[in-house]
Amino acid sequence: MFHSNKRAFAGAALAAGAALILAGCAGGSTPEAASTYDPDEEVTLDFAFWGNDVRAELYNEAIAAFNEEYPNITVNPTFLAWDEYWEKRQTEAAGKNLPDVFQMDMTYVRQYSENGLLLDLTPYLGGIIATDGYEQSVLDIASINDTVAGMPISTNTLGMFENPTLAGEVGVEGFGEGTWADFEDWLYEVKDAADAAGVEAWGSGNPYGFIQSFELTLRSEGKSIFTEDGEVGFTEEDLTDFWNQAVPLIEDGAVIPQQRIEELSPLGPFDAAKTLSEITWDNFGAGYLANLGENYPTVDLVAPPVTEEGAKDLYMKAGMLLSGAAGSDHPEAAATFIDFMVNSPEAGAIFGTNRGMPASETQRAGIEIDATAQQILDYEASVADRIGDPPPVPIVGYGSVEAKFKELAQELGFGTISVDDAVSQLFAEIDVIVNQ
């Protein structure tokens, strides 16, 4: 059951005791004032998140619900779009004035944690922050150097969306399931059918153009992008083989041309109903439907192509996290707010799947299972035998590696770089990041 924060405060002394024990293994960022919090003290927290007006209104509702239980904690929310959000956090990080609580992404959590910028939440787990709604593997997602750097809000895994209406216009069946070779054959089938039907459509964008597809292939071979020690987990030959698979698809026009993708921006080719499928995170369905509009009322969610039958190539990823600032003057109040936003059924009912499928079962119990949510639940159940342990927490600078991978894949799409040169450039980028 959900543990209310007020009950948690009643056990604050116990939690504080645990805090002292855990502080010894948590490093210098562990707060030492866990037992000094006065629940009657008037406290103001700054809270930041990335999102849009829709999410902002949902957060306003959730904060109002939080204040019904904790009227003494004032929360000042601010939000920005993704790029601007991280630019501002970087500036704040440099000045050691991060918000008391803020949304965190796995791409950046190690960077912020290892720079001593994040509140270690370990002392509050099981006390102020309830953990009984979490599977241990999910709770451990942001465990870094014996600290807990953030609480998962939601989880997702990789899937492949398909547009059945567009497939009908083209006159083909959806891919369904199969190997990467099967998928490539299907891409050619779609292009031939689309040309015959006079429909401007392709099977997908370059399926070898983003790092998650590469990770999927590596995991099938027991590898990862980076190891636990922060070393590169693949070879230049691995990446060369992966990107070489894209070359004939690009040259033959079996995938949507990179120039057409640029023309469609800011919509992606799947959002713009120009591709029949897209491999991405399984919580993207609602956004796709909103962009596709009433002419394309449904999307299917199926498993991505298989590299090795029986491999644990998928994993549950934190869709987003909530972290606290190490420099917060009110760490216990920050932990209280985090608990409400990740655990409470009330917050779950307000957000639904806006932030992804809730990671906490207690919060998940509060959401209305609509068609989109049910699709995700059904999909994740269907691929349960492919889901393995999550990879190591991304290294500091992982975001730059991911961005470089995408940039080089786009150049491959334009035909302005060879695979060998692209591989060399990515390894040069990684060398700078790993050895900086």
C-alpha cells in the first residue's frame, strides 16, 4: 500500500537512524539533517521540469493535491522544452544553485551525481520516500557509487510502432515480427507497394540510425555501449558492421531520404504519416496519435526486430527521474515532494501516462487504464521474455555520444560521409569524452 508522507514523518526518527547508517556508504553529499525537519515549518521549494503547457497544468493540479496534505510546503514550478531545460540546468549547476527538486534523465544522472550536485536519496528510502511500490531492479536504476541519485517516475522499453491505416493505403501488412533481415525485406516490399499505389510512403526511417537500435543489437551479443567501468563496450568492427547494413537501404531508397526528413521537421516521418513504422520507446504512442490526427486513429505497438532468438536484448529504462539538489536547504521537504510525485495514487490519477507508465505500482494503481496505457501494458507483457537487466548507468558525457551518433547517422543518410569515416569520428568523440 501507499505510505503517506505524514506516516513517514511519524517514523522520521527511524528513517533518520537508517540515514546515519547509510550515510557512511553514501559519500559526502548525504544530508545529515534528516532528523531536524519540522513538519510545521514554512518551506518553499523550487521545482523544475521539462515539458509543455499540458504537463505544466497537470503539475499545477498535482502540486495543489500535495498542498492539501502539506500546506506548509510551497512549491514554485517552472518548465522549459528539453534543450532549453538542460541549458539552464547546466548554468545553474555551474553556480551551485540547482532547483530543490527537478526532473532528471538517465543521460545526465551520472554527470550530475558524480559532480556532487544531487541529493543522495538513500537516507529517505523506506521512510519519507516509500519504496514498496518499486521492483528492486527499477529502484536501482539510478544507483551510482552507493548513492541513489533519483527516483524513477516512469519506465519504458523499446518497441516498434506501426501505422495500420497507412499500411492499408499502401496495400501491405504491418511488419509484425521477425529478424532484422526480415525487416529489411519488408522495407523493400513497402517501397515497391507504395510506388505502385502512388502513395508517398516508406517502411521506416533508417533503422540503423539511432543508438538504441545499436544497443539492442549489442545486448543480443552480451555487450553494451559502455561497461560498468565506463569503458567502451563495443569495437569499431561492431559499429562498422551495424552501419554498413544501412548503406544499401539508403542507396536503394528503401527508407525515407534524409532530405525528406529535414523537410518534414519538426514532425518526424512517422508523425507525418510518411513511414509505416518507427522503433522507439513504448510510451510514445499518445504523442504519435496527437500528431497523426483523425485520419490515422490508431497505432500498433509490436516488438522490434530480433537479432538473436532468446536474447535479453530489451530492458526497462527510467522514462524520467526526480532528483533533489545537493545544495537544497530543505532536503527532507524535497524528499517529501518527490515521494508524493512518484508514489501517490492522487498524482497518478492526475498525470495518467503523461510522464510514461508509472514506475511505482502504488502510483500506477491511481491511473485510469485507457487504451494507450493498456497497449503499453499488453506490449510489455508480450516481450517479458526479452527483458533483461538494465545496462550500466550512462557515463558522464553520454548525451554527447548519443548526439554524435545521431549526427553521423544523418550524414550517412545524406551520403556525405563514408561508414569508415563515421566510425572513426564517433570513436574520436568517445575518446575525448572518456579521457577528458
